[in-house]
Amino acid sequence: MSDDVIRFLLLLGVPFFLVVAIFGAVLWIKPMPWGKRVKLYSRIRAATFTIVALFLGLSIYWIASLNGVDYVDAMMGAHKTPQVEKSPQVKCEITNDQFATTHDHFTLKGKVDSGTEVEINGFGVFGQPKVKSDGTFSYEIKTKRVADGTAQYKFKISANKKGKEANNKIVVITRELSGGKEQDESTKALAHLDNVSKTINYQALKKDANKNIYQYRRASVKYTGQISEIREEEFGSTVMLLNVTKDQQGKWKDPVIVRLEGRVVDKAKGDMITVYGKVGTEYSNESLWDRDIPAVDAIRMK
């Protein structure tokens, strides 16, 4: 008889002995004529039969349930499935000394195990740098200055090698202002942004994005509305769904995607905010919202 059959019969014994105990208890309480057929013609025999059945049933329950099925397997000599050892993680080191630059390009450097494939993902970036025989790699990333101030670029570096566990790193590169000229330009741009009062009609903005007209693309705008959804994206930025039109019933409608660098921890669904930024293109990521919605790349939020 196989171990599985023995194990099945052992576990099946719990309900079996409970039924037998109930059967004996009936004859214990009130002897029946048919009890003589099973040799339980007296209350003493019925009581003994009931107690033994209960003891056996509870013993099996204790072994199988309280000590776990694995204990039953061990008693019956069943073979456990050997656990597969976890593969070692592939090496992935970023070897740059600093992650700030005042230039429009930044060279990301790293080192992995020889024979590893490396992928770099970020906003508008997908690259597969060549890994040299010694495991080193480098990849040039565009870090253009943002006219309104310092910019941050976030990237995910994935190292994959057959037979080893993947290794992922998140890198944040800061594009700083290089000098007095850029500082002055940034100050003027932010001052201009604070004075922006332009709010493009929602239907015109939606048509502009969905029809790829881009008449308003990168135009400075200001929108006040109610947050209907807010979430943090993989690379640390925040995306909100902001309803910018209040109807006659007092309900907010007409959603705009608002993208903002960094985490937003002091705002939640239902809050009222004002954002200053520039019109982006349509946001068509169906994993977030299953429709095309006009977008604003926010620079400031109040």
C-alpha cells in the first residue's frame, strides 16, 4: 500500500471514529434490541465502545491537525518534495561617484557579472548598454535643463543573467543650474509662472490632445480643481486625476492628468488644489485610466 493511501486512510479516520462514537453513545443512553447484533447489548459495553472510539478519533485529529500534516507524513515515512535553493542574485553596481550634473548629458556607469544583460528604463528612455568582458558598462543619458529650475531624472537599471536572480537599481540624476545665467533664467521663468492665470477651455484642450493638434502643447496654464485619484509612480513621481470643472449641481468633472515630480504626501482624494505648469500630450496608459485624457506637467502646486 502506498504512502498516499495510508495517509488518506489515517486522515479519514477522524470522521469515521466520530460517527462510531455517536453510534455507541446512542446505545449507551438507551439500549436497543438491535444492539445485540453488534455485541453491544449492555450499557457498559456501549460506554466502553464510545470512549475508545472518541479516544482514537481525537488522537488522529491531534496528530493530523494540531501537529500538522507534515508530522503525519513523517510518521508514515512519506517523502517531502525537496526545496529548490534560491538562485544567487546577479551583481549590479552603479559606480558613479555623484549623480548631479550641470550639463545636458550624463554618463551612467556600472559593473555587473560577465555575460549579464542590462536594461535602462526611465521617462522616454529605454536602452541596453553593451557590457564589456570585464562586466563594466556605460550609457549616456540626456539631462536637459528645465527652464523653470532644477530637474530630476529617475531611471531603473535591470541586470539579468540566466541562472541568477535579477537585480534592479533605481538611480536619480539631478540636473542642476550651471551658473548665474541659468539661475536668472530660472528665477524669471518661475516668476512668470506665478503670474499665469490662463485656463484653456477643457473641450479645446481635450480635442487638442486627442487629435494630435498640439496647438497648446507646452503652454503655461493654471488649473484649480478637485483630486479624484492620486498615486505614486514607479520612479517616484506623482500622478493625479484632477477634475477642473464644477457643474451646476456642485459636482466636479472634466478630468486632467497632472504629473508632478516627487512624492506628494499631504494631498488626498477629494482635496482642492491649484496647479501651475505646462500642457503636455495625451496620457493613454490604460493601466491607470482607460481613456485618453489631456495632461499637465505641473511645476508648482498650491
